[in-house]
Amino acid sequence: MVETRALRTRPLDVLVHLKSPWTAVILLPLLVLAFDQPSFEPILRKAAGALLSTLPYIAFAVLLIASLKSAGAETSIARVFKGNQNRMIVMAAFFGGLAPFCSCEVIPFISALLALGAPLASVMAFWLSSPLIDPPTLLITAGALGWQYAVAKAVFAVSVGLLGGFSVKYLMQAGLFADPLKATPAMGCGCGPSPLSGKPVWQFWQEAPRRETFRSELLSNGLFLVKWLALAYVLEGMLVRYVPADLIAQLVGGSGLVPIIVAALVGMPAYLNAYVAPPMLAGLIEQGMSAGAAMAFMIAGGVSSIPAMAAVWSLVRHGVFVTYIGLGVLGAVLSGLVFQLAMG
């Protein structure tokens, strides 16, 4: 009977493994080889070259995030949400870009802050900036698009957080969002307990549990980044090869407002994650996408990524959720316009 049950579960196990990005990384080039053999070598060469050039950024990002996690650096961020509300909004927007959280881990963190009575305005500032940038995303963006895009995205992430925080503050002063929380907010998502207690231990290598955390984070984040970036660069190679440049130029090319708005609206439902987007955008820019449209796509996509939206939806009422999305789109369009002007 044990053998029978094992045999029955094997097909399910196979399906789970097939859902990995590695499946697409292997399958897509094989499909190109089967149906368009002349394109196989250029696509593979472009993808492999781009991935190799990004490896130093991946290595630094993985070491950084593993060190921050092992030290417990995220525990100090809770102090940002205390004191003068204007100062809290500014600090929350800045720390949102530095927080070493995955989108999932933001849920218990924000849930605990709201339960402890942290102002919604400062929480919104953190909420908007956090999914847009973090240390690994900054380095991956720099590797794929250059430091101009990476630094600009970090600046816009903080700016969107400030826009959201102060907007919500004034809306609350006008009488809105008096009761922003749902009746029974979710208190976790499987990522572990809320990181609101304790203090960082920067010499983490002196403690065995923290050394183990460093090792596990190093491996898990390294594999995560490599597999998603491998997929991203394969998709980039195929985009450059098969998507007509004039089509991209018609949709999101040029320097006007319309391409930026289109990119922001398309970026919301089309976005994958912060690691896949920059390499794909590199391919689209090569095909004629404007710099402002690319920035709008990245900002709107970060705000509307499924984990980020799930975090908001799970904790607050519908009015706050709609405001979050609206501020994200507005911030994306404004960011795209400013970046377009800055890039000339």
C-alpha cells in the first residue's frame, strides 16, 4: 500500500517541478531549435551573455540580503513608525526601499504595525515604496538597464512613497479612512513571525543559528535570482528576435504622455516580478520603447504585483485598496514623465 500511494503521488510531484521557471528556460530554446533553428544560436548567445554579465550583481545582492537577514536588520525598521507623523512618512518612504523583505514578509510586518496603531499614512508610504526597490532589485536593475535606471527607480520609489503617505494623511484629515482595517486582518502568510521585536546583531557569524540563517538565505536567494533571471534573459532574447521593433515603437515609443500612460496601464496586469522586468525591458528598449515608458512600466508593475496587492487586500478595507492602486498608477505616470525629461 505504501508503494501504491508513492506511485500515485509521483505525477503530482512531477507537475510541481514542471511549474519551475527552469522548465521554461529549457523548453523555450528547444522549441526555437525545433521550429526556427537559425534563431536558436542568436537567442541562446544573447541570453547566456546577459546572464553572465549580471552574475557579479547577483553575487553581491545575495551576500547583502543574507547578511541583513542574519543580522536581523529588519527589526530596527519598526522604530521608523514612532514620533512626528511627517517625519514618520518621510522615514517610512526611505526605509521601504531598504527593507530586506520579500513581498510576502511585508504582510505580517504591516499587520503588526497597524494593530499597534501606527498611522495609516506612514504605513502607506512604506507599503508603496517597499515593493518597488530593495538592495537586490537595485543591483539587478543596474545590471540589466544601467545605473541611471537603477538609481532613478530608487529615487522614484521613495518619491511614490512620499506621495502616497502625504496624500493619505490629507485624505484622513478630510474625514476619509476613519476605520481602515478589516475586521479580522490576516496576521501572517507563512513567512514566519512579525519582525517587530529584538534588535540587530551585526556580528551574526558569532552565533550558530544566525550562521545557519546566512547559509540558507545565501542558497535560497541565489537560486531564486539565477532561475528567474535566466528565464528573463531567454524571454528578452525572444522578444528582440520575434517582436517587431515598429510595433513596440508605435505602442510605447516616443516622448509624449500617451506612451507613458499606456506603459503604466500595461505594466500593472503584465508585470512578473522585480527581477524579471529589467531584462525584459532591456529588450523592449532595444526595440523602441521610450525611457519614460520603461520607468512607468517598472513602477506600476511593482505596486500591482500579486504579492504586494495581496498584502494590501488582506489587511485593509476596499477604499484603502483602491487608493493604493490609484496612487501607484499616478506615481508611475509622474515617474515616467520626469525620467523622460531627465533622459532628454
